[in-house]
Amino acid sequence: MAKVYIYVVARDFGFAPNPFHGICTLATCKADLRSTAQVGDWVIGMGGARLKATGRCVFAMKVTETATYDEYWENPAYRAKRPSRNGSRKTAVGDNIYHRASETEPWLQEDSHHSQPDGSQDAYNTRSDTKTNKVLISRHFLYFGCAAVEVPAELLDAAGYENGRGHRVFQRSECDLLVSWLSNEFRDDFNMIVGDPFDFNRSSARYSYRTDKVTP
């Protein structure tokens, strides 16, 4: 039975999730969520206090495909998701960052939002991300970013959701009202970028799991 995963988006650079090039992907962070989410499940990101968006939906994606990191890296369909730190903001936050020469070789990390400030590989971030060798891919998504929409409180109450740490997992039936509202109310916004990521003006920044800090 399909499930719905809901979590609070603490930072929104356009990196995780990455909604660009007509495809929404969750390739880093949320390793526990990525390990269990399957095709047909929904992942919904709610805003939190840092973004001043509590009770608002930042994005919602129906998982239409999954891939390993190597599959993601090698597939020409996702080549545009590879990062280019000297390019546009959109390419600077590319999330197609992990690959390896063979299954027995260590992971290589492209110069990206999860690298060290000098662009070299961040071993801590690499271990945290690759704990789950799985990318969630959606060609049926809503991305509101800084135009995050307020979700009627009764829909969250009906599902039993409250903002908190980590992610919550619901049966699809428990979130029927929420998913139906998003799908119907914003049907014309699917697979589009409604608003820039909240932190898009800091696209050159780096994030460290170890310190839980963002550096310029």
C-alpha cells in the first residue's frame, strides 16, 4: 500500500530536493526516508520556523522512479543534474554528485553543496548521504519554494501530522484529503518551479552534516 512521507524542510537551496530540469529529485540527505520510500509513495516537505513557513508546503512529489547513485550518474536523462559550481545558481546546486569506478571502489563526490569549502570531498557528508544508495525521482511534483502555500490546518489534523524532527510515515489513506487538496487545488502547477528556493541566493554555500552549519 502506498505511503506518504512528511518532513520539515530545514534548508531550501534547491539541492535537496532538487526541482530543476523538469524532474524533482531527492538524492542526498534524508537517508532513512530514501531507504524505504518506493515508487508510488508521496514525499511532502513542510516549511519550518527557520524558513518562517510553518504550516506551508514547500514541495510535494510522487515517486515515479528510483535509481542507485551510479545509475543516476550514468543516465543521460540526469546529466543536467550534475553540479557546476561556476555555472548558474541552478547548476551550482546540482544533486547528481556521487559515483564510483566500480562497486568495490570508494565513492567519489563532485564539487557541490555537500563538499568542503575548498571544493574537496567531505568524507562525513559522503558517509551520511551514501548510507542509502538510492535516489528518489519524480516526474509528478509540486515545487513552491519561497511561494510555499499554506495548508489548511484541518487537513494536517486529519492526517495526525505535527511539525517535528525527522520524518513521519502515513498510509496513503490517512493523507487522502491532503494529497487530493494539493493535486486538485494546484493541478496547473505540476512539474513547474512556482517560486525560487528560499535559500537560492546562497547557492554557492556549502553544508556540513558534522557541524550542521552552512558556510559561504
